[in-house]
Amino acid sequence: MGILEGKKALITGIANEKSIAYGIAKAFYREGAELAFTYANEKLKSRVKEIALEFGSELIFECDVSKDQHVKDLAHALSSAWGKLDIFVHSIAFAPREEFKGGVIDTSREGFKIAMDISVYSLIALTRELLPLMEGRNGSIITLTYYGAEKVVPHYNVMGIAKAALESTVRYLAYDIAKYGHRINAISAGPVKTLAAYSITGFHLLMEHTTKVNPFGRAITIEDVGDTAVFLCSDWARAITGEVLHVDNGYHIMGVFGREEDIKKEVFGE
Ligand code: NAP
């Protein structure tokens, strides 16, 4: 029996099989959860429908999180379909591509607003609307963040600021929803080659560097993130809330970047 048996989970943010949310859906399905999905616009509908079928689900709902009515309609539709909800996965972020080109200093007012709206406010709005469905269920919510919230990552720019706000939002929401018995946590994932990631100028360099210098010397997979999400949304994590859990092969613990053997080779030629 899977550890999410009997739980109903809403997954947002699947664009394709490379999406982090796809890795989470795969792990949830393996562990016995029943799944429902959202898609941002008509263009993605058929792809998300195919993916939902792969996970035994016919429940797909349109939800562009920049639209209040979509968020309300989603909660309404899910209420009619299931009447209850145990898990909500928020795997959504967006900033216009030009915001990743220069530095933070080049951020436009509009780009700032969009990044904060889609990547941060959406978590608040969706949580609020989905809360009634979670009543009495000891619900669990997770969102996805990145190390660029904590430290400067060149070109991550306004998204780093948005992720810092997202992590703070997780803590405030954790306090708000604790009285209903629900939890919310963030997974800070190492770089993964997804559609969203390719908007970031120099992403391939970032990926190469991060992979090389983390203590394990390997890249993060969507399966690594999926398995962590299972744990966080399971009853085993019942006392964990408001947390930012790094799933990055230990990259964030490093002060000097690189493993000793690589530094010796590269710096001292040994
Ligand atoms: P992805 O596959 O491109 O997923 C991003 C999702 O956000 C897409 O499904 C996208 O839909 C959706 N989205 C954008 N604007 C939306 C809107 N207005 N309404 C509803 N959905 C919207 O990329 P991903 O890397 O898996 O990203 C998922 C999350 O992981 C993001 O929060 C990202 O910041 C975070 N993360 C990623 C990495 C990484 O290296 N990839 C590392 C750490 C954290 P469309 O395709 O239609 O725009």
C-alpha cells in the first residue's frame, strides 16, 4: 500500500513530461494518491489531458492564476468533482523573458508585478479558495522555490526576489492554516532542465556549475523532487510546516564551491 493511499491531490504547473510537477505527479500516483490537474491555457489542454490519463485521471481544469475568476472556478469545479482535497501542489512561476537578461537593476515595473503576481500571489489566492475543500483533512500544500531566493544567482534577477517573497509567504500561510490542522512547505530544488528554466539567460552554465560542485557531483532529477514531495505530503511529515527543504544534492551547504579532488585538479593541477 502506498503512503498517499486515500489522498486526493491537485497538481498545478505541468507543461510537459520534463516539468517538476510531472515528477511529483508520478511519485504521488505510485504512492496511491488520486490526482487532478490544472492547465494554464487552451494550448496546453490536450497535453495535460494525456498526462492526466497516464495517471488514471480525467480531472483537468483550466486555471490561469492571473485571473481571480479562474481560481474561484477551479475550487468550485473541484468541489463538484471531489468535494474534498488533501494535497495541493503549487508548481507555478513566471516572469517575462527579458527580465532574465541584464541584472536586477534593469527590472521593469511591469515585469516585477507579473513575477510577484504569478509566482507568489497565486499561492495565497489558491490556498484561500481551496481551504474549504480541505476542512477536517489535515491538508498539505507544497510549492517550489530555488536557492536564488537566498543568494545572488546571476540573471535570476526578479525571480530571486519573487522566490524570497514566496518563501516568506510559506511561513505566513503556515501560521494561518495551522489552526485548521493543515501544513505548507516549500521544496528548494536544484536546477532542472525544464521549459521555465530555459527562459533564464545562461541556464546551461548554471546547471553545469551546480552539478559539478555539489557534494554528490550529480544533477537533480524530477524524481528526486517527487519523492521529497511524497514525504512532505504524507502523514510522516505531520510536524513539518513553514519549512524550506533543499533538494539540491547539498549544493546550498557549500562555502567553497567544489569537491576537494576537483579543486586540486583545476587550481593546483594535481
Ligand atoms: P515548467 O515545466 O515550465 O512549469 C512551470 C509551469 O508554470 C508551467 O506549467 C506554466 O504553464 C505554469 N504557469 C506559468 N504562468 C502561469 C499562469 N499564469 N497560470 C497558471 N500556470 C502558469 O517549469 P518547472 O521548472 O517545472 O517550474 C515549476 C516550479 O519549479 C516553478 O515555481 C519554478 O520556479 C520552480 N523551480 C524550478 C527549478 C528549475 O531549475 N527548473 C528549480 C527550482 C524551482 P505554461 O507553460 O502555460 O506557461
